[in-house]
Amino acid sequence: MQELPELGDAPLKQGNEVNQEVAGFKAAAAPCGLRKDGRADLALIVADAPVAVAGVFTTNKLAAAPVQVCRQNVKAGKARAILANSGGANAATGEPGLTACRSTCEAVARALGCSTQEVLPCSTGVIGQVLDDAKVNAVVPAMAAGLKAMGLAEAAGAIMTTDAFKKMARRQATIDGKTINVVGMAKGAGMIRPDMATMLCFVLTDAAAGPEALAKVLSEAVEQSFNRISVDGDTSTNDTVLLMASGKAGNPEMAADDPELAWLTGAVTAVCQDLSTMVVADGEGAGHLVRVRVCSAASAAQARQVAYAIAHSPLVKTALTGGDPNWGRILSTAGAESARRGHPFDEKKCDLYIGSAVIAKGGLATGAAEEAKAVKVMARPRYEIRLELGLGTEEHWVLTTDLTKAYIDINADYRS
């Protein structure tokens, strides 16, 4: 059985500004005029020296200019800085967008005295607008001069768009007798779907590990976190997750086959799960965070695909909004997806749970008492729906939200 992250019971729109200092890194944030509201919209995270790095990026074929540049720069395995802006995605901007992105990397490189290829650019905001590199470049020198060890929380605020709160998480582990720290930040509330990360996320650690080791760690962490979240079923053009390791903890540098790497993987995965849960909890207009868990499937593919189909279904999501245990919608979605994908399906073997309520057994309703229990569960801000297909041993889980009128209002006015 898969290990499940805790859903918690905190209010959905609640962040966590953790103790954010990580040895070997400093950060700064500033307003540069990209956003209409005048708040900080540019973040700069800098390592004391070039450090090992790994990245995972959107699978969207319409990859934004910063994704294209960042993906290329990460291949070197070493980086010095992350430059991230809100107020514009710089996606679908062609060669002008790439030119502007590279210009900002050059400005950071000049300010830090490093290679342009050691700068990792990221952007978030409205698609189709070329980044105003002149505005960014004008404030970079002052930001570089004002870097501070406790500046990560400010950076976390600067990358927010429709986010209701800052998203930060922290974990520790012991490797070869040394305490290592992992701190992460993320932004994201809409355009959230599996197939990578569906937002921006930066994870920093003082552990010592090579680029190949970090790539292995990040791949496993993303699979157990950001690849299992959905708000609206849309994959962004700008999704980026970066992991940087300063080595300041003093442990021997780990390679990809080092047994001690499991401890770093566990800490990074926990941070990514905390952050991904916050992203879904902060889903645009969301009133409920729901884990959809499909169990006893005939194959891993069936478990995954049925879980996503339920998590994405507008009919299911609107039932979640109304607190309506409309179990027929869930079973119908599972049956339709199984047929579409060529998977087996037998309604007589299906059992459906909403929290502890057994809302359907053998594909049939269990009665008013269980439905009343389910209604109480669905009044909570966080709960689980579990579908047993009765066909095998495979399972998969996805975090999703309900679909409210507020989501429509936010996205209808997004460019206003």
C-alpha cells in the first residue's frame, strides 16, 4: 500500500512561513513594475558559489521562453542563481521572449560575476506578453547588493499571482552524522494539472550531492507530490521545479547510487508533498481539498487514469462544491474512463467510500444512514474519497478541489 501524505485539518487558505534560512543561499525580492498592483514581483535566489542543480519542467509543448532557457542551463548541472518574476509568463512570445529572457540572465550574471548559463530564469503570469526585461534589469543590481540569508520568505511572496498565501515548507534529516536542511517554496493556485509540477517550486538544501543524485531525488519527489495534484485539469506553459544543493552541511557528496541518498529523498519528498498540498488547498475559489484514491485496480495505468478522471470531472467537482454525495457520478466516471482506455470494469465489484461512510457497495447504494454520514464528511474542508474497483492490487491517489463560482470569477477577470 502506498504511503499517503497527511491531509491535515487546517483551514485551506493558510500558509506556512517557516524558518527559511539555508546555509549557502541568500535571497531578495523587489517590485520592478511588471505587476499592476505595484507589489514585489521579482525574486532572486543566489548560492554563495556555483552549486549542484536539477530541474523538472512542464510537459506542455507550448513551453515558455524561461522554461526553454532554464531547461538548457540546468543541463550543465551547476547553477548560481534563480531569477523569477510574476506579472507575466513570457510564454507564446517567440524570439522576442527568448531575447528578453536571456537579457535578464545577463543582467544577473553581471551583478553576481558569474556565467550567464549559471542563471536559471522562471516566469509566471499571463500568457502572450513579452517580458519587459528593461524593468527587470533596472532593479537587479540593487537586489544583488541586498541579498540576505533570511530573504526566502520575501522571495516566496514575489512569485505569487492568484495565490492567497505564501507556500513554504521545511524538513531535516541526518546523513552521515550531519544534520541536513531542506526548505522549499512554491506558487500556484490555478492552471494546475499533473504531468509535472503545474507551478513554480524552488527547493534548497545544504546537503552535499551531485547533479545526477539531485535529478534522481527530484524525479522521485515530484512523482509523489506535484504529479498528483489537479485544480482545473490545465497544464501550464511555465511549470518548473528546481532543486539546488549547497553542500554546506558537511556530509560527503552523495552520488546517485549512494544508500544515504534515501534520507535526502525522503526530506525533499516531504517538502514537495507539503507544498503540493498547499497548492491544491489554495486552488482558485476552492472550498474543499479532496484526495481521490483508486484502489484494487487491474493495473497501475487504470488506477492512475481513473483517479485523474474523477479528479478532473466537472460533474464530480461541482458535487463536491455542494457537499452532495452523488456517488453515481463517481462510478460513472470510473466506468467511462475504463471503457475509453480499454480497462476491465465490473460495477458489482465496486465499493465507494467518502471518509468513513460506505456510500456504495457492490455498485449499489447503501442507504440513507451512510449517505447522511457522507454529507457530514463532505462538510469538512479536507477529506478522502476511496474507490475500490475489486480487480487487482494497484492503486493511485490524486489531490483535487471542488469547482466553485469563485473559480469562474477569478479566471474571467484574470487579465483585467
